[in-house]
Amino acid sequence: MKRTIITTAIAAIIALSAAPTMANDVFVHQFGFGNAAGGNQSGWGHKLGVHQTGNWNTAKGHQSGGNNVGAIGQQGNANYADTWQQGWNNAAGVGQFGNNHTTIITQDGNGNIAAGVQVGNGCNANVVQGGSGNITAFVQACP
């Protein structure tokens, strides 16, 4: 029993140390029918998280540079979210509740922060940040 535990612990340590410290992370959780998630990452240290509950939701995350964080959470039906991050240390977040929402966030620079939240039906948001140190927050409650 002790030998199995030690062997398992050593295998876990080797597996964790084999991952490069520059690795990118993607987390996708989808519940419902017809949901889609995709995107691309180039560079290192990126994190992209997608959580979708409902039907026919689409989430895309594009990251280049380093240490960018993107978070997309959608609950409802037929929502679309797309984040574009180029540069370093940018953070983008989208939270959509309801149906038929569209959010596009574009960040080109360093240290930018964009947040969101849309509630109801049929809201549209398009946030573009160029340069460094920009902060944008939006909340909409469309009918």
C-alpha cells in the first residue's frame, strides 16, 4: 500500500514538473445543446475560461502575446461572445444572461481591463481598447 502511494505521488510530481511554466490554459464547460467554443492562443501564460449553459451559444477567445486572461460566461440561448487580446497582461470578461446577446471585446496593448454583463434580450456590446492601462466596464439590461 505504501509503495503504491509513493509511486503515485512520484508520478504526479513528474507529470506536474513536465508541464512548461510558459503553458497556456483553456477551461471549457458547456451544458445544453448546440453550444460551441473555440479560439487560439500564441505566446505564453494565457488563460481562457468558457462556461455556457443553454442552447446555441458561441464563445471564441483569441490571445497573443503573454499573460492575457479571458473569461466568457453565458446563460441562455443564442448568445455570441468573442474576445481578442493582443499584447500583455490584458483582462477581458463577458457575462451574458438571457437570449440573443452579442459581445465583442478587442484589446491591443498592455494592461487593459474590459468587463461586461448583459441581461434580458438582444443586447449588443462592442468594446475596443488600444494602448495601455485602459479600463472599461459595461452593464446593460435590454428588454
